[in-house]
Amino acid sequence: MTVRFRLTEDQQALRTWVRRLLERRWDAGALRAAAAGPARLDRELWRELGAAGLFALRLPETEGGAGLGLPEAVLVFEETGRALLPGPLLATHLAAGTVPGAATGRTVVAGVDGPLVEWLDAADAVLGDPTGAVPLRSADPLTPLHRVPGAAGGGTAEPVAVLLTAAEQLGTAARACEMAVQHARAREQFGRPIGAFQAVKHLCADMLVRAETARAAVYAAAVTAAPADVAAARLLADEAALRGTRDCLQVHGGMGFTWEAEVHLHLKRAWVRARRGGGGAVAEEALAADLLSGP
């Protein structure tokens, strides 16, 4: 039996609306300016996101939410990943029904994930115990990190958190593919666009295949919410983001390492996301356990 996942008109409209909101409030200029200085959370933008309903997306309408489901949340987090939107989006979204002010963006919520906490200094509330947390030098200039001494290293494997992280990784993979193709068309060597060379064509094609494979897995897991599907989606999305950003960097050459380019920022964010929830090892164990359990 073939199952076709097709977005509804409302879902397509939601994705378009979120992308336009982020393009208006968090464009390339804002991204580069933020990356050039100390990481600071834009409270005005955070409240605007809350007012737009991004954090309360899955809350019932009776509780002030939009009453939408996991598939819609995946579409939103795919767009925030594509835009490299900074801040503890995942923790605040998960806390929207329990922490006062989280749903509206008035309260910034961070979460302890194994031994690490993202955006601890900017948080008004923290899920978990951050006692004794010390700052780390983060690979991603837009994701400040703290380490909690003595905390377990596994992280949280809550299915919703894992899937929304996969959605963010999918957004980065898709954006990396777009940037690589745009650069390959514009950049010329020996009088020809570099995209005309077979090696570059293969890099871009591989990036697209990995991103679209991850997209199918992430969207399917959003519909089924089955733990094995979520684990598979996480593994495919991590691979698409990590390998895609590296290949995008290869297409850009030395330019990709410069602050004027977004490529290295996507690579560094993908690195940070990839360790959430215990990283791919936890997803591999979950998927293996499901496969060994039989039909």
C-alpha cells in the first residue's frame, strides 16, 4: 500500500505565513549582526512570536492555543530551523501549557538536556535542575551553552522534543541545499558556472536526496507519532543537516567559512542540535529495539 502525505491548504498557508514572518523579523542582516556579537535574546521578537501563536500552537483553543497538532508544529519548527532563529524555542514550546507566560512569549523557558542547558542566562524559568551550571564555549555563536556538573549524559528522549529537533534539522538541510544551488549557479570558474561541473552537480543532488528523504520521514512521524518512526526521522534529519551543511561548505569553498556567508552558521547549529536528547545514539537504540521486537 502506498501512503501519500500531502499538505492541506491550511498547512501550506501556515508554512508560508511563518516563513514570511521570519523573513520580515529575522532576515540575513539580522542573523549576521547577531552572530557578530555576544548572543542576546531579542525579547521583542520573542513576544511577537508568542503573540503569533508559535509557542501555543498545540494548546487547545479553550486554553488560548491554536488547537493544532504535531504535523503543524513540525512545519513551524522546520521554518525556524531554515531561518536559524535563535533562542530556546523547543523548551518554551514544550512549556507552553505548564509555565505561566510561556505560551505568549512573556516567559522565556530553558530546559536541562542531560548535562547541557541552552540559553540559561536568558531564561526566566528552567525545566530541570541547573544547579551549579557553568558556561561553555559553544560551537554555535547563536546558542550559548551551560554544563551541569554531575548530570547524566543521556539527555531527554521525549518523542515530541526529538521530532521537533528533527524538523529543525530538516529546515537547515533544505536551506543548505538552496544556498548551494544558488551559489553554484552564480559562481563562475573558467568562464562557466561551477554548477556545470559534474562534481558540484553530484554534491547538490546528494544534498537534495538526503533532505527530501528526511522530509518524508519527519512528516510521516508527525502523523504516526510512533517512537520508531520518530527515531528514524531523527537519524535521517541529523544526517541530512550535518552532511548537507558540510557539502554546502564544499560548494562555497573558502567563502563558506567567512562571516559574510550563512553556511558555517548552519553547520554549527546542526552540530549543537545533533547532541540534543542524547544524540543519534539514543535514536539508534530505540530503532534497533523496535526492529528486534518483531512484527
